[in-house]
Amino acid sequence: GHLFNPAFAAEISQIDPLPHQRIAVYDQMLRQPRLRFLLADDAGAGKTIMAGLYIREMLSRRLLRRVLIVPPAGLVGNWQRELTTLFSLTFQIISGADAREGNPFVGEDSDRLIVSVDTLAGDKMFARLRDAKVTPYDLVIFDEAHKLSADRGADMRVRKTDRYRLGEALAGVLGVDQAWRMPWHAQHLLLLTA
């Protein structure tokens, strides 16, 4: 369908994208062969809709298969609900209990996951994510990306939070601490922030 209609995802979704959403997705994001994108927009401007539209379009074009969404804990259910309702995309929410019972990032049910940033940055869950059996995620989305913070102390040393280190690890930043090194990194990275 996308060969005949470049905005195919907008046609098969339950949304009518606003002009700024179409421009962001179709004129900017989809044109990048390797997405490294900060989508900064006002609260309520439809960042989740733009991300969902991008996911739906990339899946329709068969340019990605595995998607990991990493929002704050309070937005996990909202992401799942909007992706299901607006884009007919089924995503599974995983919690810390899933890491105790096995590796939620391995297997046929692991292609579309939502996990909170603090859960994923935890020792047990992150150990599961960096397991050698994990197939790399094609797209990782961080919602509320401003919460992936680092600061500079009075001694001018940069202090990175675990959230920040998680973002570096998934992005494939060189020189990360040994504890945060992974055998893979995401091909596409989307950061959403107000």
C-alpha cells in the first residue's frame, strides 16, 4: 500500500494527522535511513501519535520488526491503549516480575514491548536485555526523554543517572561503563520530550 500512497499508515489508522504531525513523520523521520531523532513538542501536541504513525508506517514498509517503547511508569498503559486503539498495534507490557520468570526479550512474543524506564534500568531487567540471546530491537522509543538526565557537579565531573546510562547503552554510545555495555544497539532511536 505504501508504494501507491506514501502516507499509507495515516489511511489505515484511526487518526487524522495534523499538518505538523505529517511533516514530522513523512518529511523528516521517514526520510532518515538511520533514525536518531529528538521530537520536542508542546505537551498535548501529539508526540505519541507521531511515534505511532512512524511505527505503523515502518512496519507496513517492512523496515522494522522489533520495537521497544520505554516511557515513565505512569504512561505505560497509555502507550499500550493508544497504540491498540489508534493504530491496531498490539504491544505487551512487561514488568520486573517478567524478568524473574524468564527473559521477556527473547521469543516470539518479544517483538513489540513496552517497559518503564526505571524497570528497564534495574539490574535484573537490564541483564535480561543484554543477554546474548536477545535479537536487537530495530526501534527504541524513549518517552519523556528529558528524564534521561546527567548533571555536572561542583568538581566539574559529569554524573550520569541509570536512566541516562540506559539511553547511552541502547543508542550504542562508545565508551560506556562496562556494567552498561551491550552486545547490540538499536538501529533507530526516537526521543520524545515536551
